[in-house]
Amino acid sequence: MAEPAKRIEDAGLDEGAAKLTPEKIEKVINGVLAAEGGARLKVYVDTCVHCGLCSDACHYYLSHDKDPTYSPVGKVKQTLWPILKNKGRVSPEFIKKASEIASTECNLCRRCVHYCPMGVDIAYLMVMVRRICHRLGVTPLYIQDTAHSHSATMNQMWVKEDEWIDSLQWQEDEARDEIPTLRIPLEKEGADVMYSIIGPEPKFRAQLIYQAAVIMDLAGVDWTMPASTGWDNSDMCMFTGEFEMMGRLKRDHFEAAQRLKVKKIVMGECGHAYRSVYDVGNRWLGWKWPPVPVIHAAQFFYELLRDGKIKVAKKFDEVVTIQDPCNIVRGMGLHEKVRYVVKAFCKDVVEMEPNRDHNFCCCAGGGVINCGPPWKMKRMHGNRVKAEQLAATGVKTVISPCHNCHGGIEDIIHHYKLGMHLKFLGDIIYDCMEKPGAV
Amino acid sequence: MHGLYNFVRGPLAWVAFILFIGGSLYRLISMYKLARKKDVFVFEYTTLYFALRSILHWIIPFGNINSRNRPIFTIVTFAFHICLLAVPIFLLAHIILWDESFNINWWSLPDGVADIMALIVVAGCGYFLWRRLTQPEAKFVTSAGDYVILAIVAAPFITGFLAYHQWLGYKFWLILHILSGEIWLAAIPFTRLSHMLFFPLNRAYIGSEFGAVRHVRDY
Amino acid sequence: MRKRTLALNIGMGILVSILAFVLIPAYSQEDIVTLEDDAFGDRQRPAAVFAHEEHNEKAEIEECNVCHHLYQHGEKVEDESSESMGCADCHNVKEGYPTMPLMKAYHDMCQGCHKEKGEGPITCGECHPRGEPVASHETAH
């Protein structure tokens, strides 16, 4: 079985746990449970009949040859049950293990919700464990560093304001070589659309900004990007359980849109950010729905194509498959819209089985890839089923409108030597759309 | 013998029903209050349409992906739960007791059918026991309490079956039957058997989260 | 309306009892060992065991109308008895109004007394035992 033979060192977990005392653990746990453990926690834990039917949902479980310690309920058993049963009297070692399980063995992909007869949201329970571990200061180092970046800079990648603006201008310059009239409108009050992206785009995937600018420009969208904070819609704090910071991030993002008086926010091709803005962060702030309408790039592209704002010039000359990002399929049901766009631009699609809202997670989401290199092999071993799924399609190109999926699937492709590569919807559209003003 | 029978048939039955109904109300009301206080959006997002969509997909056999993937389990669990609910409610002997005590009666199952259904419940318990003992995904999360609950559920049906057939020690089995039935009823609100109360509510909520908020299936 | 029905019932009862007396004198109380009432169609359980003479001796019942009661206008007529009638003459199998349904009448009659006296069977299987088929001629009407 796939239990790693060597213990994985992670300063965030090891040093965090070393500072704990049983008294502190008990106090913090009971504080969190008293303040935040509501009816859902109680009902979920009380009505789980321990049937194990959720197991087949989980890629970790399936990839580890049905090792029950990786089943969704198995992870709850190893984390939350003892915490509740012992009323918080657990050891620092236990907290370290619980943090590892909740942070690196669950992607919060919510596939198990489709499998649980009782409708238990196990992702919610895992987040509760992460929340407790966060409050105890036992969170994997890399993702904690990202959360620190959020706190210090309001973006995920320690990008400073001048660097942000400079990156946009750089991409604008590049794009003007292709479309001389193109602008990336900064801080344009009253635009229709605020386009927000995640920190890694200006940091090391700047060509995505270029492509988005070309699509926006050619589609004739009245758009803008904020010049100061609020441009980054990503949110690792949601995944570490640092909800207070998550709230600050989401408020900053919404307020940027409100400051710019836009009609809606269009988010780049990122799954977790969409979950954070549309589903989680707004609730923390007390908004039933986002105060400014929010749509994901996949939906935006679908609408542009449907309304004839962008047109297909040529078909992408390869058969492709689609990696459905959990956070926009189980999080928003965008799977058919993604296919609408892909089928318009590509020769043919070979589906993975299962697909759409029953897809398997990429194993990178839920902050797991953000736990960094120490935990990479967990993702590789934990998603053999995805490698098998990908190999079975026999295609060379995977399209996925999600940064996490890209990171996760790329690693899987390399590890299992699948010889495939990934594309965003934006990549395909940029390549294959009509470009009237281009030189 | 009148004394013991009258005791389990009379005062103890009242205790069981009060614990069952009162306990259920207590659990539901206290959970409602807690949700109002701490999980307000449960009420905000829950809609009738998606609540029903979810519940229906999970109470109709093969209505969801997991039940299609596990046909044997699905058949067993549906047969088990249908019989589990129908036999106590529609058993002629039970209805006669209702009629004697409260002057109310309703349609009853033929005794022969009810007999087979009771066996199905016991067989279902046997299947679940087998799963807990042998299937790693169930075994790993099984604790002593799960066996106790299986026993609590199986006992009224085993004893009822034995009492009905009167092979040996009729009155002994009858009294044990009543007693175990009362334990079962009283246990519902306070054990995992409370999934009977919370299943529809849980589904209504999660079905609405998936349907109304996330525009996707939960089945 | 109700009065006329009652009168009719009583009339019918008398007629039936005369007929019974004339036509089937071979049946006597000693023969009654179960309460297999033909008014019930299909039975879910074997007919209740009831040895008439033995029971009355044990229970020290002298008067017929302790069990064979007669009701008029919803009230028990103290001096009258109804042993000449079948229980089903007044107690229908299905409808409960104005009299008790037949099965309930039997249950109530037997158990009511047993509970009151604290003696005699009061559980299902004690009166409806399995595996002892009773020959059909040894039955009550």
C-alpha cells in the first residue's frame, strides 16, 4: 500500500506541533467548536452511519488500491471523530497528523457528496479540521507562506503594486505588436467588466494576461483591471482555514469592483478562486450572493461565442480531452458551457470517464498543490486513477480552464510519462479565433 | 405473567413513545435553533424544488450514481429499509393493539407477507454485519456502537418472528419482542438511527446547495 | 330508522335462534372448543381456542349474558342475553358503527374480562396458537 515509507518533513507541521501543549490544543479546539461548530457539523457527524459508501468517490482511495485510510469517511475518522469524542483532548502529534490528512490528502473536491446517501459534506468537515489546525498554528509551510503573502500584499505571490502595473503594461506592449490598438485599461471607472486573475499570472504566466487582453479587445468588451489591490481573486486562506483573512481578501476584491463601478466581475481560468468569490468568501462577509455579479472565464467565453462576439477562424487541429475543474463543475455546473467552447474550437473531444460533474479531481486543488514540493509525491500516488483516465483517452492535448488542474495534471503527466500537454480555453481561443485587427 | 406483559405493553410502551416522539422533537427543534444561530444560510439557500429533487433521487432505487455502481447494496438497502418501516406500521397484530388502545386502525399487511418482510430485515442486518466485518471501507470506520445499533434494529424482528411462529417460549419471545421494539424506538432520536430524522433535512439542504447555488446535481 | 333496524335485528335474532334450536340440536355447548366464526372470511391467524364448558367452570361463570350480552339503544340490557344469536348478527366484520367490529368485539370480550380478573390469556399467541388445527365441526357458529 502507498503509505509513504519515509516521514515527510514540513517545518509548518513539525515546528508548529512542537510548540503545542495539550492545554492549548484543548482550549483552541473547544473555542473553535463553540464559536463555529454549528448544526451542520453536528448533523453531519451524528448522522454519518459509517457505511463507507463515500469511498468510491475519492481518487486518493481508488489510487491507493482502495486503502480505507484514504476514504473520505476514513479521513474524518482519523481527524474529526477523535477530536470531538475526546472533547479536544488530543496530542500535538495527533494534530500534526490531522493537519497532514486534511491538507494533503483531501482536495475538498466534493465528489464524495455525490456518493453519500446522507448528504454529508465531507469537504466541509475537512475544512473544519484545517480551521482548527490553523488556529493551532499547524499548517503546511508552503501554503502558510502563501497565506502570509495574502496578508502582507493582498495577493498570493508577493507581487508588489508597481510590479503588477508593470506586468500589465509589459503585456500590453507585447500585445500591441499584434494588435496595435489594443489597451489593457487600468482602473477605468464605469467599465462593464472588471477582469480579475490570480497572483501566479503576473508572476509567471503573463502570457495569459496577453491572451485575455486580445480576446477582450477583439470581442469589443468594455473592460478594466484594478491598479491597486483587489486584482488577485485567489485565496489560499480559504484553504488553510484562515477565514478572517479570506474575508479581507474577498472584501478587497469586491470593493475594487465597486470602486470601478463595473457591472460584473469576470474571473480568469481558475477554479479555487471562483469557489472563494462565488461560494465561500461572500458568505463569510454575510453576502448571500456576491454583491457584484461574478462569472468564471469559461462562462464568459461561452457567452462571447454564443453572442457572436468572438468567431472561430480555424479548428484546433487535434483531438482533445477535457479536465473538468471541480470548482466550476461541482461548484457551478459549467461543464456543458466548457464543452460548447471546446467543441467550437477543436476538431473533436474524447471524454474521460467519468466526466462533467462526476469528474475526478486533479489532486492539486483544495490547496494541496500549494502545500509545496514536500508533498508532491502524495499527489502523484494519490491520483493514479487520473493518469489512467488520461491515458485511456489516447489524446495528446488536455483542455482545462483551471490553474490548479493545470499544475496537478502537468505533474501527473510527467510522473506517469503520459506525453500529453495542457491548454487553457484562452490558449485555444487565442490560437483559433478570428483576429480582424491583427497585423 | 400478566404483570410483566402489562408492564412492557403499558407503561414501558408509553416511555418508549414519549422518548421517540419527544426525543425526535427535541433533536429537530434544538437543531433548528442551532442552525438559525450558526448556519443561517442553510435556510437562505434551501429551496423546495431542489430539496425534493435531492430527496427523490436518493429514495428512488438507482436514482443516483453510487446506487447504480453498487446494485447489490442498493437492492439490499432498499428492501431492508422498506420492510423495516412497513412491517411495524402495517402489521395486523400491531394495528389490533392500536385499535384496542386508541380505537384507530388502518390497512394491514397479510401476516404471511409481513413474515417474509421481517426476514428480509433480518437478512439485511446480516448483510450489513457482513460488510462491517469484511469490507475494508466499512470495517475501517466501524466501531462497537455500530454493531450495537445493528443489534437494536435486528432484535425486534428476530424476536417478533420467533413469537409469531410460537415454536418455543412464546411469551418469553413476545415480551422480549415488545421490549426490543421499545428500545429501538427510544434509540432513534439519540443514536445514528437519527438519520431517519435528518436524512430528509440533510438532503434538502445539500440538494439546494448543489442545485440552487452551484447549478449541478448532487446524485 | 334506527328503532326499526333494531326491531328487525331482534326479530331476526329470534327467528335464527328458533331455527337453530329446531334444525341443529346435535350441537351442544360441550362441542365448542374454538371461536371459529364463519363471518370472518380469510383468517390471518388460527381461530381462538375456547373450550366453552371448561372456561365457564374455571371462570365460575353462571350467567350466559356475562358474555352473551344484549345491547339496546347503546345500553346493556341487564336481564337479557343473546346466546341464541351469533355474535356477527350484531357485530359486523368491517363496520364498527353502531356496534364494535366483530374481531374487536371478540378481543374486547375475552381480554377485557381477563385483564379485569388478572387471569386468562391476553396475548395474541395464547388464544391463537399455531400448529393445532381444529376439526371444523368442533367450532362455534
